[in-house]
Amino acid sequence: MTADQMVKALKAEGVRIKEHRSWRSHNRNHKGAWGGVNGVVIHHTAGVGSGMADYCYDGTADLPGPVCHAFASKAATVYLVGNGRANHAGTFANNAHQAVIRESSTHPRPDAAEPIDGNTHYYGIETENRGDGSDPYPAAQYDQVVRWAAAICRFHKWSADSVIGHKEGTRRKIDPSFSMATFRKDVAERLSHPAGWNPGGTSPEDDMPIRTSLGKDKSQSVPWGEWTAVTWDVEHADPHKQHGDGNHPGYLPKTSSWADFNGRLRVSGMEPGDQLQVRYEVHDWKNGKSTGVWTEIIADHQATPGDQFVSVPFSKGLKKGQHVYVAVKPIPAPERADAKAPSVTDGRWAIRQDG
Ligand SMILES: [Zn+2]
């Protein structure tokens, strides 16, 4: 991003920025490559005080600045301190880096080996905090960091899974001292709305969650090697009639909003060596027909002995009228290609929608 693009994107996202000193031309580009960029890294400063913006700009003799691209103060101002390569990430593990590139929903524990130059590939923000686990992050400050990350993801058309904590790129670090799973969820929620979105709303009714609980009691055979939608046959609660009738497999939201699915399936008839993929499908729906489908694989399960219980959580912004399916694809071990197809049963789905 150019400096102008950065300023424009951050302002649109509601980031309160201060352009600090000569940040537009302040970088480490003379020491190494900057780009292609793949993601953003969240840090805490491990120190607080009035000189932190200058520290982030200048760095130290051992670690010259800029030591990040942006600094989020406790008072919830985001200082822009660097534009280009910055000394914030150091080296990264390849498995962590590849998970960002794939925008994987899981971010593995980083390998010990660190062949990746993180300062080439990542934007970084320093969040003012002692980092001792007891120093709180004011809500306004945290919100600014979420907005900063979301603005860059939105510009690059990245998902929230392009955001990692420093502690997720390398074993050398422990920052930031908050949950990155929650942080990514907060970024994802922003990305499901237009850039100017403000969470909450003035009327308490705006935030009433809708809860629906679907289940699956009857066994359903699922052929090897094909995506098959799971069919719901039990309705524990559906106050808003938001899923289809009878054996309709989908969930049909009545409002455009954010939705959390917490699901679990029991799969029988698989053996070690077999594999089960699970994905969500979001279908645009017009005149009783699917007119477009978005999918995300959220479980890639290696079979263990006995029945498999597969947990399949999922969060996404949904538009009114879109259908959400859960589909499974079992893949047999090569020597079991002729084995009987497995079956799915005992599915439970709690769906919470903020509308
Ligand atoms: Zn860090």
C-alpha cells in the first residue's frame, strides 16, 4: 500500500490516525526486501509511556526503527510511524507463514526453524501494553487495533486469517497477551460489514441474538469421494423458522447479520487411514435455485478407531435469504476404496445470529 492508500483505508475503517514525523518515507527498505506482503502481525510493546510513538519510530541502536508500521496508544490513537520494511517481526517459521498464505482457519504452533523474513511479508502494529497479562487493553484501544488490521485486510482482499499474533509466527515471542482467535473473529466481523461499520447500535433490540438449534437423529449414508449435504431431521428450537421444511438440509437466515455455528457430527464406518473433510456452503438463492456458492473447508479430519466426533465451528456474515449447508466428503484409504460408505448421525448445531 502507498502512504496515501494506507491513510485512506484506515480513515474509512474508522481508525483515528496521527501521521507521525516523516513516516511516509521512513522504512528499512535499504536493508532488505519489502513485499510481496501476505499478512499483518499484532504486537504488544511490553512497556507503556509517553515516548512510545517516538520509540516505535526511532527504535534503538541494536534495533533501528521503524520497529512497526503503526503504534496504538492506550488513549486509542494510532500513530503511523513507518511505510515500507520495518523491524517488527524478525524471522518466522515456515508453517506459520504458509498458514497465513493459505488463509487457513487454524494457525499451527510455529516450527522451531525460522527460514522466513517476516519483515518482508508482514505489516505490524505495536499495541501499548505492559504485556504482563494483568495490564488491561482499554476497549477503545483494542477496537482501534481491530480496525487497523481490518482496513489492511480489506484493501488486500484478505480474510481475517491473514492476521496473526507475533507469538504465532515464532516461538521466540509471547505477544500479544490477548487471544488471537478472538481478535481474528473481531476482524472477521468487521470485514463482514462495510468499512464504516460501528458495532453495537443505539437500540438494544439491534443486538438481540437469534438462537436456533438443529439436530440430526437419523443415520445418513455419505458416499466416498463426494460432497454430500448433511440433512437436518430434528428441530430443537426454531423460533424464527430460519431453516427449511422437512428434510431440507440448509439454514435460511431471515436477516443479514453475523452468525456463529457451533456444530458437531458423529461419523460411523471410518477406519484409520480414511479421511473426512467438512465444509460450509453458503448459497445465494433465487427462485428456488442456487445462483452462486461460497465454500470453506473447516475440518480435515484423519480417522481414528471407532466413531468419529467431528467439531465444526464456523462464523460468517450472512445475507438475508442465503442458504447455509454443511457438507461432508469422506475419502477412503487406498486399500479401502471398496469399503461400505460411512454414515453421519447425531449432529447437533447451535446457531447464534446477531440481527
Ligand atoms: Zn512483537
